[in-house]
Amino acid sequence: MRLAELMVLFEARYPAEWAEHWDRVGLVTGRPERSIHRVLCVIDVTPDTVADAIALKADLILAHHPLLLKGVSSVAAVNPAGRMIHDLIANDVALFVAHTNADIASPGVSDALADALGIVGRMPLRPAKFPATGDGRGHGRVGRLPVVMPLREFAQLAARVLPTGDLGVRIAGDPAKRITLVAVCGGSGDEFLPQARELGVDVYLTGDLKHHKASDHLLEGGPALIDAGHWATEQPWLAEVAQWLQKEASLETVVSSVRTDPWTMHVYGNFAR
Ligand SMILES: [Zn+2]
């Protein structure tokens, strides 16, 4: 399939106009007339994932996070981004980014997260605004667990089914609290803490939660929190989009095995709370 044809499929599933105004999505490198056979799916474009694409002879990297979010006036190979751009072009690897437009799509990034956790009967945590309104689109997802379980057990489930590795998950709230209604948001979801509170969910699972936001939220009577990490809450989307590409475009797809979570290790202290 030619890259130009694949772009039409991407645009239908993740229209660029659904992206936030500050976001930069779409094609970053690549010739539209070029034939695409193998796609590497990654969350982050890093020197390691670019090297992975070249080693795998991938024609395209589909990435979640933009490589060039801020405007640049040079792509000289004098910094990591410039070197990656050169490596991509020199090896004829196209790069396509689907970021906040893939977040709010349905199915989107948070659907893959909710699926991994077995959450059913879903609706958006914050429904999408024009021009993406309707059809279950929006940021995050809210739904139910098929069985009620204590917070501790739900956190253990999350740590097990998400690629949290050595980092595990962090919990805020009573570990014995009964959990049935769950809100999730892949990536950095602290922006949607008020929605999770208003909807009266039992727990909100996302990544990148900060001290003051979490403390204030709990003081205001908000639901329990689980921070499962930015990367680990977005990574399940890669398998979903890879499967869609195989089916829709008959392309060979590879989910990158490179962990691009900047956090690599968790060391425990020896005091108990
Ligand atoms: Zn993200």
C-alpha cells in the first residue's frame, strides 16, 4: 500500500482536526508515493525505537507522541531530534504521529487501557467537543468492572495486566475500598480529576499524578487514585492499532519491544506507613 493511501485510512480513524490546538500530528517524514509493507508501532520516537525500525526494515513508524512538538528552524543532526530525523530519512523510514486525535477517538488510547483492565459498559470521562462530538469519543473512559473487588486487588490487577514492569503502580485511598465504577485515562490524566469526582467513580487510574493535585483531590472527597505510569497506560493502544492496520491495510505490523518509559527502576525503602 502506498503511504498516501495509508494516510487516508489514518485520517479516517484519527482525523487531524480532532487533535488539540497545541498538538502536532500527521506525517513527519516520508514520501507519499512510497510503498509501505512493515509498520513499527511505538509510543515514543527515541534513538532506540528508530534503530529498532531500521533493524526491522520497517517502512513506517506509527508513533503516539510527536517528535517535533515545538516549531524548529533546523533539523541539523546536532541534537537528538535532528539526528533521528536524519536517520529516518537516510533509511527511508516514514514517521506518522497520532496523538490527542488518537486519545479521543473511539476506539482510542483509553479504550485499549480499559480493555486491558476488563472495564465494560464504557462512556467518555470527558466527552469530545466539536468537531469530534459523538460516538463515544472523548478523553478517558468510565465503566464497570465485571466483579466488585477491593482497591488493593484492582491495583494488583492493573500492575499485572499493564506493562508496569518493575515500577508497579501507586495507590491513594483505602486499600479495602470496594471498587466497581472505574475511570481511566491513558497518559497524563490529572486534567480530568474533576470529571472523575463529579461522576462519583470508585477509582481513577491514570499516569503522571502530582503531589498537590492528588492531595487536593482526595481532600475534596474525590475517588481513590491509581498512578500506573504514563507509558504503561498508553502502551496497550499499540497492539490495538497494530491489529487494525493488519486488518484494514494488510500490513505487517510490529509492536516495539523497546520500553520508552524514562523511569526504569523502583527501589523500596524499609519503612511501613
Ligand atoms: Zn502520552
